[in-house]
Amino acid sequence: MTGDLTEILRIEGGQVLATLIRLTRSFDLAEDALQDATVVALQRWPLDGVPANPAGWLTTVARNKALDRIRRESVRTSKESEAMRLLGDPPVADGDDRLRLLFTCCHPALSLEARVALALRTIGGVSTVDIARMFLVAEATMGQRISRAKKKIAGAHIPYRIPSEKELPGRLDAVLATIYLIFTAAHHAPSGELDSHLDAGDEAIRLARLLVALMPDEPEARGLLALLVTTHARRVTRLDSAGDVVLLADQDRSMWDRGAIIDASSIVDSVMQRGPVGPYQIQAAIASLHSEAERYDQTNWLRIAQLYRLLEGIQPGPVVRVNRAVAEAQVSGPAAGLDLLTDIAGSDGWYLFWSTKADFLRRLGRWDEAVVTYQRALECSMNDTDRRFLESRLAGVTHRSTGTGGR
Amino acid sequence: MPKYAALIYSPAETEGMGTPEDWAKVMAEYNVFGEEAGAAGVLVGGEALHDSHTATTISVSGGKGGDTLHTDGPFAETKDVLGGFYLLECSDLDEALSWAARIPGAWHGKVEVRPCVDFTEGQ
């Protein structure tokens, strides 16, 4: 029961906090007041039952708690009249409050790390301890990151509003990138294993759904949601029971969440038919093609290669190039893939570049070069499961290399 | 209304370089900014600074009245030097950043925007 209540409070808290920040113009006061209201809710709800409108109930109680706090803290006298005026109106829940909060937490004047932490904390209602676990940093470090970001919002007067039409494209990118980074944190733990009862992937999908609900006409928001949903639908087969990476070709597709994959595909179909196509929509389309294939050898590589070419045209970079090379290799063979991986700037320290290149060399039977290239990949790898995979591949090609008298 | 210091930095190696024509061209750009920001009422103050080698940095050891240590040059020897600043009064950071983006130093070098402390604000 208490667990359910805590979850309700966490989910509803984002909306309540957003409204309180608008009313009080202070992150700290809003958080304190919400905390006070949460304590009351945990006492009352088990006895009285959960109110029909938990967010409205919490907002009213929290608003009164905020007033109490302002009255108590006489040092705030100079602000009191202002705060009283702001709190004087009844707290009408404004659907745009959460969008304002999202844009404020994802302001480009904040570092990406700060945005991620702030969005999870304030909108997602995730505790500092859990965010620290998701990102494998000490709780104190994460607490400091969040409090610094809040100080910057207050001190630099980062506005609490939805950006104008003119600003929107750049600002929306910052929001999308933040949600995407939360998601990838769940999929690529930098080292060791993830340990949190909350899943960063689920939290990122919640934020993406919220963004779609708040901005229903924004195709890139839908693209991001579809990308996350279809990728998340395959997560159970990404690692085996020993925690090792399982290649897409070897994953047990019967374990994928077909319902989620179909949902994501229909989002992709509906957005791709509309206007200009952005990078998240293209990535969602690619991810959906992988998810839809019932067997690896049924993957529509031709279409995937086309989509990567489209993506590279609007968002060039080493990551897109490596992925495109993988697709082109499936269509035209490993030599075609290898051709695309000569002289890519900025990929020297990136293990996926080296491991992909090594894979092409392995498939071409160029064992000696494959050995050297797998070794480069190992030098760059930061993740235990990736290292185990690369070591097993390296052992395989080393055997062939010496076996054929290569050196 | 919050105030922001827009600190204008340029690469140290370009300091004192350039022909009088280059200088006149840049000054004309700054004049445009001064007119626009002044007309909008956001420009509260600002100065251009002499080259960084004219700077003297001092520190006093052991508290007030202690020995003054003089260092010939700017506080930090970096590849970018502070060349001037504006004081802008804007409603929020977004407005301050949009004005900062119109300062010629933003394309000749970099502009750091720092909110000023408002000592009248109770905390």
C-alpha cells in the first residue's frame, strides 16, 4: 500500500511541482512545500483513501504549506508581499506547467549532465539516490550537480516559460537530447553493472510520452518516443544470463515485446507520412525495421541503408557513418562497409568504430589486420560486457591468424 | 530587473594586431550594437579595455592592510583575454543571451554572460 502511494506521489509530483514553481517562482520553496504535502498525504491517504484528483489535492495542500513557510521565514520579508500575491490566486493546474518546467530544466545554458539530473529529479520525481545509481556517481556528487543547476536557474534568471516559435527548434533539440541521454544511460552503463530499482529507460519513455502529450503536433517528439519504445522492447535479449552482449543476429526474437514494437511502428508510419523528416524519426524508422523482422535474415537492410544515407545527409558524424557502413555491408558485402570506414575524423578513441572495422576485416579473412584492429577496440572499451565480447572475438581471429601462418 | 555582465574575450594572439582599417571596421560593428542595445534600453554601461599587457593584478596577503603583491599582466594567462564588457539590464537570461549574441565579440571571439548579484534581493 505504502509502495503504491509512493509511486502515485512520485508520478503526480511532477505536475504539482511544475504548478508550484510557477506560483512561487522558486524551485527550492516549491520542492519544500511539495515535500510537506507528501508527508500529509502519506498520513491521510491510507485512512481517507486516495483523493479523486491527487494532483489537485497535493497542489492545494502544498500551496498552503508554501504560505506557511513564507510566513515563518521572516528573513524573506522583502519577498513576502510578492509571494503572497503570487499565491493569492487559487492554484489552477495549468497543463503547460510541466512543459515550462521541462524547457527550464533542459535550458541550453545548463550542461547536458545537469539537464538530465534536473529533468529526472523534478519532472520524473526520481530521488537523488536513484539518479546517482543510474549514472554511477556518488550521491553527494549528484546532489551537488542538482543544487548547482537550481542555483544557476535562480541566479541567472533562466526563464520559466515555453520558448517562442522562433526559439523553439533549438530549444526542443535540447529537450530531445536530454531525454535521449537518459535513455542511453540505461543501455550503456559506462563500467560495472547498473544497480537501481528504477529503470532509466522506463523513465526516459515516460518523459517522451509526456512531451508528446504536451506537444502533439511535434513530429520529432513522436519520433523520439517511437525510437525509445521500439529499442526498449528488445532490451531483455540484449545481454545473456552472464551479462554478455548478444548480437542482434543471435537474439531470441520471440522474447521481444511485440505489442510495444507494433505501437512504435504505427507512430513511425504516422509521422513519416507528414512534413519534413528529422533525425529522431529516421532513427525510429531504422529501429522499427530491426524490430519488425521476425528473423535476422529477414531484416530489410536495403531500406535501412537508404535511411542511414538520409540520416547522414542531415546529421553527418562518425556514429551515423559506422552504422551506415554496417547496413551497406549487409547489402553489398564487408568490403563495401570497410570502404566507408577509412579516414573518419574523431573516431580514434571510439571502440565501436574499431570493433566494426575489425568485424569487416574478420569477414574478409584479413586475419592479421583483424587482430590489430580488435586490439585497438579493446583499448577503447570501457564496459565489462563489451570487453568480454571483444576478447572472445580477438581469440577467434588470433587463432586463425597464427593458424594460417600469418606472422 | 536583473543585470548581466557581458564579458568580451578574444584570442590573445590577435591582441594589438590588425590594420587601422580592420580596427575601424570592428568599431563600426560595436557602434551598431551600442545603438541597438541603447535604443532597446538594455544597455546600462560598459567599457573597452586596453590590451591585457597593460593589466596589473594585485593580491593582498594576510587580510586588509597586508602586503600587496603585484603581478604584471592579467589574472590568468590564457589563450583568451578580456577585452571589454557591457552591463546589460534584461528581464531574464534568454534576453541577455540574445543581446550577447549581437555583440561583435561573439563572432570575433567569445562573450561570457554573468548575472550580477542583486544585493537588494532578500535571501
